[in-house]
Amino acid sequence: MTKTVATDVTFECKYCKKSFKRESTLTAHACEKKRRYQQKDEKGVRVGFQAYLRFYEYTQNHSKQKSVYDFIDSPYYTAFVKFGRYCVDINAVNVPRFIDYVITNNKKLDYWTKDSLYGEYLTDLLLTEDPTYALQRAVEFSIKWAEQNNADSKDILRYGNSNTLCHAITTGKISAWVLYNCDSGNKFLENLNTEQAELIWDYINPDIWQSKIQSNKDDVDYIQSMLQQAGW
């Protein structure tokens, strides 16, 4: 007579370490850490992971590189992913630099998604970045505007909605490098009402920008030449 031999074989979830008697049960199992792993390729999660890695490079000086498994195990996972999704939602300008900014300025993690902090970062970025990046963003934005409005991209500052353009300025899509260095930009600024001027003031402050423009003649000459050729 053959005896049935009992086995203690179990199937363990590599994420939460919970054991199951059947492989099919393990396959159907959905724990929080497994869910996190399955979402690892989402854009906001990838940005959050990038911020997590950068944070530990700056603050812990670990010799061993953190892995995605370390990330999903981290008690700060949710906060980093929230930041990553925030960057995606607002289409943040130069995300790696934004990450470095919040870390090197010792901003608390739960403050990273504050609009006021992004505004602080953006005003600093616009003043210190290579002006060609500012020009590139403005041109890219004008092309999208032209496609959506069946218009010519060179006319964005002439015929674009003023409120839409003010929002573009406060989100870094159109920089003072462009506004102060083309005819349509200067006319746009002249025609703003008081409320609109106040809204964008921190991003186009003439006391700061006129001094910067005067001290960067080569950059200004290049930008003016490119914008003039493009019809701005």
C-alpha cells in the first residue's frame, strides 16, 4: 500500500514575505509592495525613484547604490512618489535640477510639492540657466500653441491670450530672456493690466533682468538675432 507523503512546500511573496500553499494563490496575491513594484515604470514613480536616489547620494553618502526594492521598502516611498507625480503634473522645468534644489536647500520632504517652493526654484532657475534653454522652451511652447490655435508660432506674444501667456511665464515656458529681447515681447509687457503685471512680476522684475541683460551681451545678441529671424 502506497502512502501519500505530505509536503511542506510553500510559495513566498518576495515583496511582503507572506507564504501560500498554492502557487496560483501567490500569483493572485496583491500586497502593497507588489503593487508598488508593478507601478515602477510609471513616469511619476520613476521621477520619485530618481529623487530618492539623489537624496541618499547627498545625505547618506552610501557606497552601495539603492535599488528599486529598497525604494518600495522605504517608509518615505509615498512622499517621494507624490513628489514625482507632482513634477509630472506641473510639467516641471529641468526636473533633475529641481530635485537637487530641494535637497541642497534642505527643504523638508513633505514641502516638496508646494507650489510656492516650485515658484522659488523657478525664479532661481530662470536667472541662472543657460539662456539658450529658455529660448528653446519658448519656441517649443509657441509651436504647440500654434498647432492648437491654427496660427503662426511667431505671433504667440502678439495674439495669444494674455492670461494664458502669463501662466506660461509663471511656469517657466516663456522667460524674460525672450520677453525683453524681441519686439512682440516688449509690446506684450506694455499692454498688461496691473493684475497681470503683479502676477508675473517675480519672473520678469526689470530691476534684476535689465542688469542681467546688460552684463550678458553675447547671449543677448544671440537671442535677439534668433528671435528677429523667426519673426518674433
